[in-house]
Amino acid sequence: MDLKLDPSRDDLPLMANTSHILVKHYVLDLNVDFESQIIEGNIVLFFESGNRFEKQSGSTKETLQSESSEACRFRMPEPCHSPGTDTRTFSPKTGYNDFAICGKGEKDTSGKDGNHDNPEQASGISSSTYCCDTGNHRNEEFLLVLDCCDLSVLKVEEVDVAAVPGVEKFTKSPKLTVVSEELRNQIVHELVTLPADRWREQLDYYAGCSQAPGCGELLFDTDTWSLQIRKTGAQTATDFPHAIRIWYSTKPQGRSVTWTSDQSGRPCVYTIGSPINNRALFPCQEPPVAMSTWQATVRAAASFVVLMSGENSAKPTQLQEGCTSWHYYVTMPMPASTFTIAVGSWTEMKPEICLSKGLAAERSLSPSETDSRYVGICGHMESPCRFQNPSATTQEIIPHRVFAPLCLQDACQETLLHLIPPCLSAAHSVLGTHPFSRLDILIVPANFPRLGMASPHIIFLSQSVLTGTSHLCGTRLCHEIAHAWFGLAIGARDWTEEGLG
């Protein structure tokens, strides 16, 4: 029975079985089409299973056997072909409208839903809940469950990471002769566990693996709140492919994205994160325990600017006439719900007078003072750490950019731009090292339902803060900047906790 939720009363159901397997990295390869109001392409997920999952395998098998009478329908997607394009090796250089959408108009099959409102359920549900007898008597197959809503899933396939040049270094064999599931999973394991100081090499291999050919389609099914995937014969999370590619498209009515017009009347789209986080943008694991990194390539018409949660200030790459590509990446593990994207005809607003250098020199702490505040106290997941970087600890004002429709240029100059350096400096003086290396600020369209929203490397601000006094704008700006520490770098243990700030 399909579950209908009242957003004002009911909790968002957490379906992903994070107690068995975790996504460690996402690679998104997407096209933004304003005419159809659809974002389409594929996402590659890299998984890691651990000891705590294996300990549950015995009891899980018993549960699977006891539930073998339950029946679910799994389907293989219809072949999806573009003229002259091999969908298994979709290249980021493929043209803006070259991706053929298959299966449009399909209705989601009904499945089980659950409204989990206690800590155990909030951290993930057992895959056995979704174990299904498909008529081939393989009742003990592992089922991957991802949080997913308002998406058209077209195809799911295993990725042949062993086909990527250079991955031999992640195996015990100097040359790959016989490729097995175990070998592919070993490669992914070595890749996701590379030490933090090899992050650039890791991102390069993630990108290469994301473009590797598929090596077999996987069975999948969808219901209102989840995507369920299995591979015939894979009985545990360890046996399940650790790199899969999902071909999908969003829906114009998807509740994670807002298609609208900016204050100049030009089309734009941005993620709102609420009320269903990002599950209508890409299939993901929603519980905060599922900390992951990501990288994304997004293509749009050349007149649009793509802003995203990313450590790099991306610049457009010209592909074909009228189309550009933007690439962002994140090396700090974060919940998938913090991923943010905004595409529109934004203009970068630059201050008439730059005060950053003077303020930074005036308010900076000496290296000895900053080192004594942070060295040896980090207890986060392994990642390139700004808190242990002396140059980062003295950086009061991180690089920042402001984007808005051109019609708001005067308002940004008068109210916002001169406030950013002192607000960043004040936050540093109170809270210490900025968790993120840079910041974009976007003045979002008039239908944005809040005064502001903070995400990694990007802040959305309502145009309302531009019409008030500098005190109003500065107060809100400081509030959103502070979320870099409380709400992002430090977040909720699970969704039973309220958001910080």
C-alpha cells in the first residue's frame, strides 16, 4: 500500500539500508534541460561494506528465509540507445541533448513504505525487509535499498572498474587476466580507502571508473520512497557490486528541485533541500551516518552559470556550440542531503573596493597561536583537514564570490558586498578555522521560502535581506556563515535530532 505523508505531521521515511553497506563517493554526470524542466544523466555509486555488516549476516539469512513468501516485482529496464552513442560508455563530452530518455511515462510500482521515527530505524533498515521471491528460488539475495522519490530510473548496471587503465596498482596482480566480482570489489575497496593525502589521485580514479563500461544490468524496482536493486546470486553486501551506475531523470514536479524564473524573468533551477532533501535529485542514502564525498559534471546551455557544493571555483568548459560543462568536487565526507546545485543566468557581483587584504592583515593570528588551538584534537572521518593546516588556520577571510541576477547589482553593491569580509573575519575570530576553503553566495529567486540556507561552499540568501538595513543583512549573513561549523562540519547524528542553528 502506497504511503501518503503529511509533511506538517509525518517524518520523512528513511529507507536506505545503511546498516549493511555505505556509499563512500558519488560521481554525477548530468544534463540540465530547461525546456523540459528535467535533469537527466547518470550517477555512479562507490560502496564499502564493513565488519559490522558481516556480523549480521547469520541473523539476516534466517530472516530472509522466514520472509521468502513475500513477493515483489523486479524489472530490467528496456534498452536505452541514442543514435551513435553507447549508453554504457556515456562520455562527459556528449552533447547537451544527446542523451535519449527511455521509459518516460512509466508508473512507479507500489511497494512497502515505512515511517521510521526511532533512532534504530533512523540509522537504516535491514535489507531483509525488502527481500523478495521473484520466482527463481533465490530468496537469500542481498537487496540494496536507496532513498529515492520523484525520479524516473531507466537502467541500473554494474561498472567494470577493472577496465580502467592503471587500476592494477589496487590489486595483487601486476596484470589483470581473470576479472571477477571479488576483484572488482577489491579495486573499489582500495580506492575508497586511499589515505587523505592522495585525494587528487583518488578523484582521478573515481572519474575514470565512472566512465568505465558496464558489465551487466542489475534488477531494480521502485516505490514511492525507494529504489531497490539486486544482483542474481549476490547473497551479502560483500558479494554485491561495489560500483554501480544508475541512469535516471528527474521529474518537473520533483520536490527536491525548484524550476522557476529569476528576478529578471529568466529561467533557473535550484535545489531546496526540503521537504525531502535530495532524493528527488539523485538516488542516495539519506541517514546522516552515510557520509560521502562527491564530484559532479553538469552540462547546460552556455548562457547559464552552474553553482554547486564544491571545493573548487569551477569555470565553464566549452563543449559544442551553445553548451558548456562545469565540474565540482568535495573531499570532506558529508551527508548527501547537503549537496546543493543552482543553475541560472547569474552574474558575478564584484565589490568596487576590496577590503579583504586589510582586514586579513589586521585581524590575523600568529601561526603559534592558531596551531595551539587545533593541533591534535581532530576526530572526524579521514579527509584533507583544514584544521591541521597552519595556512588555513590564519585565513580569516576565505575566497568568496557573489552571484545574482543583473537587476540586483545595485542592491548587492549597496548592502551585501562590503559586509562579507567583516562577517567572515568575525566568524573566524569566534569559531576558528573556516571548515570550507571557499564560499559562493547566491541571491535566489523571490519564491525562495526562507531568508537563507547554508550548504557546503555555498549560501542561498533571500532578496529580502537586500532591502533592509546593513544590520539585517549582516545578521542573516553571519547566521548562515556560522552554519559552516554548526549544521555542516558538525551535524546531527541521525534525523531524530533537530537541525543545528
